[in-house]
Amino acid sequence: MPLDMTDEEIVRRTLSDKEAFAPIIERYESKLLRYLERLGVLVREDREDILQNAFVKAYKNLNSFDPTLSFSSWMYRIVHNEAMSFFRAKRSRPQVILSEEGEVLITELRDDASDAAADAELRLSQEALGRAFAELEPRYRDALILRFFEERSYAEMSDILEVPVGTVSTLLYRAKRALRELLPERTPSP
């Protein structure tokens, strides 16, 4: 199967040839495993189990996929729902570990700051950011992960989180504000 096929073309082909689903798995496996880790599923085996369940659900429900929408958003939504079910079943709170991509979020928080500290250099360790991130309400944490770590558009986030696009903007604004409040004091630049 050509690698240049779109997701939607692969889905159409899979509806008549069930073996054609393999490229979807290849295309999304590493991205979705990374997304699950960012959501706080820290044990690799748990991430793999959740992802396997998500791929099975996607495969079984391909007939209900609306090809006028983004397959990527649909797949992320399934994985997101599976992760939330995992957390409910475990009755656990996700532990968030952020990598160097946290710098993008730190820059965004600094750029959005509206108080007097807006010009101050934001100096945080990844550990401090991770602790603050873990304390956010799940809907805020999910919005920030999708936007800054998964680099999803507002429309895609709307599909994944199942909220109107306008609500995505509000969620991100409130999430950044809440995260700033959880972070240690900013230290001015020398």
C-alpha cells in the first residue's frame, strides 16, 4: 500500500480489505504512545494495552467514521477516551512528565502573562513544571497537552475533546492562567 495515501483513503480501502488497516497502526502508533505518556500513563505496558484497545475500537467502528472529518482527531479521541477509562478503572491521578517540549509552553506562558512579571524571565525546572502540570484540572491539562505537545489545531482539539471550537480557546486561556498560578515565583532576569 503506498505510503502517500491519506488516512481517509486507507480507511476507505480497509472497509473492503481488512488487511489494509496496518498502515494506520504504523502511522499512529508512536505518536499515540507519546500522547498517552504525556497524559500520564507512565507504564509502557499500560500505554501499549490502552493503544491496542483503541486500535481495536477504531477498527471495529470504521463504518461509523465520517470521512468528511479528520481521521487523526477521531483516532486521538478514541485514545483519549481509553486513557480516561484507564484512569477511572485505576482510580489514579495521572503523573505528568514533560520533556524539552515544556519550553514551548513556558515561552507561551511568559508571552501571555498580563501582570507586571510579564517581562521577567520565567525560570523553571522541568520537575517544577511537571508538578504544576499534574495539579491542573484534567480538562486544562488535556487542552495544554493537545495544543503545545501534540500541536493540534483548535478544530482538531474541538473534535478530540468534544467541545465547541470557542470553548477550546477559553479552555486554553484558563489552563495557561491556572498553570501560571501553580508555578513557583518568577525570577527577574539579571
